[in-house]
Amino acid sequence: MTEKVENIAEIRIFLRELKKHSSYDFCDYSDSSIMRRVSKILNDNKIDMDQLITRIRTDSEFVENVVQDITVNTTEFFRDPWMWKELYKNYLPSLKNKKIINIWHAGCSSGQEVYSNLILLNELGLLDKSRVVATDINNEMLKIARTGVYNAKYNKTFDDNIRDVLECGEMSADVSVEKYFDISEDDGTIRIKSFLRKIPVFKYHDLVNGDIDSIKFDIIFCRNVLIYFNTSLQTRILQKFHKKLVNRGMLILGNHEGVNGFYRAKFSKDGPVYIKNSAYTFQF
Ligand SMILES: C[S@@+](CC[C@H](N)C(=O)[O-])C[C@H]1O[C@@H](n2cnc3c(N)ncnc32)[C@H](O)[C@@H]1O
């Protein structure tokens, strides 16, 4: 049996039931992405839509598994190296006069993006004053992020990407991956060194309906997350980010994401970075 969900009405019923029987609200995720993920859930579990909805109503452990399966967790160290080179050369150094640098990685998955950023902050001598919070709704990914242990086979690009990015900086002379990773040939793992692992606080947070710390951030990373949301939810999340950034704070989105519509005027695009316009003050 190959189940392919093409009926949007069925999807809506499923999403409403999921919302009713859990804290999760995927109603404003993009239809195409949800349809693909739900088709996969049906096939992996060998059930049809009616059975899926029945299990959602009765089995809370199953609900958690469904949520893990709906989220797309693809990530890598220094994903899109050009963006990290820009940050390293042109944007992160501008924070050097700050006493404390507050950073939020929203939708951090298993943490590779977070550790990539910490490596650059360390190279720039900014690590000690960085306060980093990294959030996601997928608890399994957060567990991996906290351990900082990765399968080398699935993180093949880490070595090339790190060299590629760091070699563009001024302090490029002796970049070695061993500075940041313990590499075990025996079990095929790479482990982030503890001086980096102890910096970020990884915690559960749902962008759709959760509250984050009361502090304001100098940088918010939210890469390859908005792409899974519909336009209305994207706008709500951009509003949240705008409110949570300091004036001239930086918002960093994925390659295929942008600030559109109402919020376009509230940010200035500068290279890969959206900078919060200080000219505007808003009451939300
Ligand atoms: C494709 S990954 C992106 C990871 C990383 N930012 C990167 O670009 O490599 C998207 C992440 O967003 C998370 N996510 C999806 N919906 C979310 C929500 N409502 N709140 C917080 N995180 C969410 C997923 O669990 C997933 O880990």
C-alpha cells in the first residue's frame, strides 16, 4: 500500500486533531510540505488517514513521533559556506565593542549551525562574551545538539566547509579541525570540544506559540525554517523576530527565504543579513 495524501481537506482534519490532542499547531505550515511529510508517515507506519487520526486521538507517544516526522531536520556544519564567510569577514566583527553578545538560533535542529557560529566567534575572540540560546520543537534533535556528537559519515562536509570558511579570514594561517572536534576513527564520530559545547543553551521552544527569554538579541539565526510555513505564519514569526532584536540587530535567514510584505520596510537587506531598521519604533 502506498498512501499519498492529495486531499487538502483530509490534511486540515488531521492538523486540527493534532492541535486538539497536543500542544503542536502545524495548521499554518505550507500545504505541500505537510502533504509530503504526512504521506511518508502513513507509508512508514502502514496506516491510512483514518487510522492516523484515531491514533492521534488516543496515543500521546505516537503524537510525539508524528511531530518528529513532520519536522524536516536537514542541517550541516557551515551550510552555505558563502554566507558564513560573509558573516566572518563583514558582520560578526562589528560586535566586538559589545559587552555581551546575545544570539538566538531558532530552529537549530541537531546543532551544527550553532557550533559553526561558535567556531567563528572563537576565531574572532568573541566567544567569552557570547550568550547563545538555541531552540527547536524536535526534542530528539535537541538531545543530539546537547551531546555535540555526530556521525562523520553524515557530516562529510564539515572538514571542507570549515577550512573553506576559516581560510577567508585574517587569522587563517593554522586552521585545523582538531581545534574544535575530537575525531574518532574507531566509531566514526566527530565530537565538539567541550569548551564550545558548554556555551549554548539548547532548549525546547515552539516558534508558533512559544515565548522566548525577555532579553533582546543582537543576532537571530532562523535558517531554513520559514520555508516550511505559509505566508501568514512567516509574517507572524518575522514580527516576533523584529520585536526580539535590538536596534540594528541582525536577522539571518536561509538561502531561499526572505523578508517580504509588510516587514520589508522594517529591515534593510545587507549581503546575507537583514538589519532591523532603527528608524522604526513599533508597538505590538
Ligand atoms: C531544516 S532544519 C534547519 C536547521 C538549521 N537552522 C539549518 O539551516 O541548517 C528546520 C528546523 O526547524 C525546526 N522547526 C520546525 N517548526 C518549528 C517550530 N514551530 N518551532 C521551532 N522549530 C521548528 C525543525 O524541527 C527543524 O529542526
